[in-house]
Amino acid sequence: MKVTYSIIAPIYNEIDNLPELHRRVSEVMKSSGESWEFILVDDGSTDGSTDKIRELAKKDKHVRPVIFARNFGHQVAITAGWDYARGDAVVIIDADLQDPPETILELAKKWKEGYEVVYAVRGEREGESWFKKFTAAMFYRIIYSITDVKIPVDTGDFRLMDRKVVDVLKQMKERHRFPRGMSAWVGFRQIGVTYRRAARVAGVTKYPFSKMLKLALNAITGFSYFPLQLATYFGFASAGISVIAIPVVIYMRIMGSGAFFGQASTLIAVLFFGGVQLISLGVLGEYIGRLYDEAKGRPLYIVREAPEDQK
Ligand code: UDP
Ligand code: MG
């Protein structure tokens, strides 16, 4: 079947948002006058969202449910969406309606002008705590400055991608994923469209601090060696300092100075370098753990129910 637009929404316990999400996306897509499908990826919901999705699929043939065997995480749910999408243009949207479905038409306009990745840039953000906004702003800027790929700042996963781009992304099988980085990495013609990020319609965020931290680590380790290089820089810097310090201390001793006598200075140096070494080991561990996960080669996700037409 030929489909122009595939809309993908990852769902994790969004039961109260589903009817409104379906209504608004349907309305917008109907007004586009083109064929579309709505891929709802249930990421191991436990609040009855799964049944709600099945119900929607029964009523509306545009809805194609992908139901996971357990919670695999937002990024993996997006990946499954890419795998099942059949459209010429693929849109990722949050299920909580923080990304207004109406913006899809603006993204589509740019796509028709020939852009292959149209990402939605968060202008204003409503209904989020200062902590969330602050950590998010820091996150985007740190990632931008240390990764090798220029990942647009203040940009989430809400975006439209051409079929060509999605076919490339489907070949990128990395386990610890950062889809916004991946879609910047592939190149193609990219452009941003600014939108107003609304407050959640219902429910609470599914991104506690621990998950945000995990996402940040995926972004950094997935797109840069900076943390590994940091240990090298630090090693050179401290070796350099000691080369200068040794003759200075010898000279001071000869001149009768009592500086650097006693245990305190030794203890501080030992603790300091002990700390630096342990942190460096931890950084190495992060990368090795990721290598190990890749080596195991397990499937990225397990589907309990695929859309009817793909069983
Ligand atoms: N989500 C998911 N799996 C998870 C966590 C979140 O599929 O483990 C979905 C969630 O249902 C929503 C989207 O990812 O559609 C974004 O999550 P959320 O709105 O909680 O994040 P925030 O907007 O607070 O950063
Ligand atoms: Mg949200």
C-alpha cells in the first residue's frame, strides 16, 4: 500500500492522552488531503494504554499498533516506528501533545520544498519546571560543543524525515541510541522550524532525572570520544606540571624553604590522582560496557503484536 505520511508516536502509559492524540492527529492529517498511517508504538505500558491502542486500531484503519513485550525506552520505540513505517515522509511526535500535531503541516511544507530532514525547534516551552528547562538547555549546549556532529540545539525528536533518510537510519543498529544525533549525522538537506512546545495534556513526564542522565550519556558516548580524551589531556597537563615542579621544589629545598614538608601535601596529591584515575576508569568502563552490549548483538526490541498486515 502506498502511504505518503507515517506518523509515529511512542507510548508509555499515556492512556489519558491517547483519544485526544488520535483525534488531533486525524484531524490534521485529514486536512492534508493525502494518505497517512498512524503508528502507535506501545513501549510496555502498564496503565491500559495497550488495550486503548488496540481499540483505536479496530475503529480506525489508519492506526497500526506495534506492541512491545516490555518497556524498551523512548529511543527504541522510535526505532521500531521507523522499521514499520511505510510512508514517503516519516514524522515522530510525542504522545502527550507537547508537540502540537498542527505543526506537522508546517514540517510537511518544508519537505515539499525539498528538505529531507525538517526538525522542530522548541521556541517557548510551557508547563515545564525551571529545573527541566535548565537541564535541557545545558544538555543541548554541552552536546553541541563536545560531539563531532553538529546536533541542533533545543530540538527534540519531533521531526519529519524523508524516506531516503529513514532507510539510512534503519541500517544504524547501535544499541544505545540518540535518534536526534543519528538524524543529524546522516547529512542530507536539513532545516529547522520553530514551534511552541505546549504543556502535557494529561499525566506526568516519563523522563525522570535518571532517564535524562542515561540519554545524555548515550548522546555523549555515541557521538564523541571527548570523555576518553579528557583523561589523556589531564595526564599530559599533570605530567607537564610535575616536570616544572620538581626542579622548583629542589631549588626551594636548597634555599632552605620549608614548603611542601609533611604528610598533608603528599596525601592531597595521592587522593587527587587516585580520584582522577578512578574517574578515568569509570569513563573507560562506560565505553567498554557499550562495546559489550553491541557484541552480544541482541535484538533491539521484542514485539508482542505487530500490525495486522505485517504478521
Ligand atoms: N516514552 C516511551 N518510553 C519511555 C518513556 C517515554 O515511549 O520509556 C514516550 C512517552 O510516552 C512520550 C514520549 O516518549 O510519548 C516523551 O516522553 P515524556 O513526554 O514523558 O518526556 P518529556 O516531554 O517530559 O521530556
Ligand atoms: Mg512530554
